[in-house]
Amino acid sequence: MPATMPDDGRRPAPPARRRRADARRNHDRILAAAASAVAERGAEASLEEIARRAGVGSATLHRHFPSRQRLLEALFRDKVDTLCAAARDLAGGPDPGQALVTWLHAVATHVVTNRGLAASLLHGAQDGAQDGDPVLGATCHTMIVDAGQELLTRARQAGAVRADVSITELLRLVNAICLTVEDEPDGAVQADRLLALVLGGVRLTPA
């Protein structure tokens, strides 16, 4: 029996394509749910809670992510990809100094909202998680440093930041600030304010 045509005259998608689209939506929903759960409860947020928030069953979650380690790794890589994409977008802006500052604030938000995520992944690797990616941490660190270096180079060329500042120092500064507020309920807000205060000593202002 031929498939029924949709009301708009388009042919229905083949079953295999529909299954792939459904799988992609479930994958994205699980990652979004994991992001919100980790931001609220830390890296030990329960998988059952994540599945509930995503609107999928535990079996579906485990089909996409066979272990907690695999889910956390996918979440971390997704967030790092987003952070690096933001750096690329900002690099095309008219104010290199402000672009760098905006991105560093995004890094602070990334650190504060991923409560314990990096540490949990590191512990999993050290404990010999069989299905973990042993080089994920180093890969993501390099991606972030490279993304930030491009913004810093442009800001330095524009005379917007001190010449003796390195991207490694700036990232350490962001991490240090975030560590001081990570257990506060409004940690992201506090980190944002503290970073704004500190970066006043990094940027150059016209004489």
C-alpha cells in the first residue's frame, strides 16, 4: 500500500531517514538535559534524572551513551565546541579588545556551569574507564587555548591589551576566579563581576 502523502504534497521521509532524525533529536535532547542537570547538581547528577528531563527512557539514554563517562565526555566536548565557535564569531567583530573580554566571560560561564565536569572526567580517566577517551582533556585544552590565542593576538595588534599578557595567564585567571565561587548559588554572577574587575588591569585605555 503506498505511503500517504502529507497535506502539503511532500513525500514522507523514508523510514530509515526518520529513524536517523529521531535518533539525532534524542541525542541532542539528552545532551541538553545533561547540561542543565550538571549545572544544577554537578557531574554526579543521576542518569535517571537526565533521561526524565530529556523525555526519553533509560534504555534510549544508554543506547546513545553506554556509560556515564561517555555521556560526560560528549557533553564536555559539545560545550568546548560551542566555546570555540563563539571565539571564531567574535574574531570577526570590530573591537578586538571587547571581543577578547566577551569571550573570557563566556569561558567563566563555561567553567562555573560545568560544576565538577572536568574533574569527573579526569578521575574517570585515572580510574581506567574502559570506554573513555584518554586524550579528551588535552585535546579540549588545546582547542580552548588556540581559540583564545587568536582573540588575544588581534587584541594585542589593536593595542587593546597589555603586550606581556599570555592566553595561558588569562585562562588561569578565569579558572582561579571560578574556583572561589563554584559552591555559591549565584556563582556565575559573582564570577562575571570579579572577572570584570580584574580585566580592568589587563586592557589598555587611551591616554
